[in-house]
Amino acid sequence: MVRVHPETGERGLFIGGFAQSIVGLGPSDSRDLLRLFQSYVTRPENIVRVAWQPGDLVLFDNRITQHYAPDDFGDLPRLLHRVTVAGDVPAGVDGTLSHAVEGDDASHYTPATA
């Protein structure tokens, strides 16, 4: 769950809505710990809120950022274009590369170029 950013070396919790369980723990313990970690990540002091202006563009580095768009814009129009670029395989603090427990690979995404 701790991922090391490949460019900065910064450590971050790699969780969010996609994390469903923790390998080696039962379902109840997994849910409890993930809920605890998620509550830390979403504390007000860990959140960036954008005050949008016409023409603004915001980019998130999902290797170290969790993106959540609150549905609090009322009847105002919202236009969102999302692009996902395939990147490196996440690595833990000991350098061990992540592996998919289930699901697809990222071969259908646009490859990252150096």
C-alpha cells in the first residue's frame, strides 16, 4: 500500500476506491484498515480544492495523488476530459514491484514516453 514515487522518491498510500483488501488480512480487518487509511488521506489538511476559473487546467499525478470530484456544483455545467497514461509498475519501499492480484493489465492505455 505504500508506493514510492519513481521520480521524487516520496512515499504515499496507494489506496482509494480501487483498494478492496489487503493481502494477508481477512475481509473485516482489510476494510477496517483501508477505512482508517482513507480517513487520513481525506483529512482537510491533506486535500487540495481548486477554485475553478474559465480556462483552468488541472493535472493530477495519480502516482502520488488521489482524485475525488465532489458533486457540489449544483446545476452548473461541468465538462471533464480524463486521460490515463500507462506508467511504471508501482514499487514499494523495499523496491519490490507490485503485481496484479486480479484484473487487466494496462496495455490498452497510451504508453508513457521518456
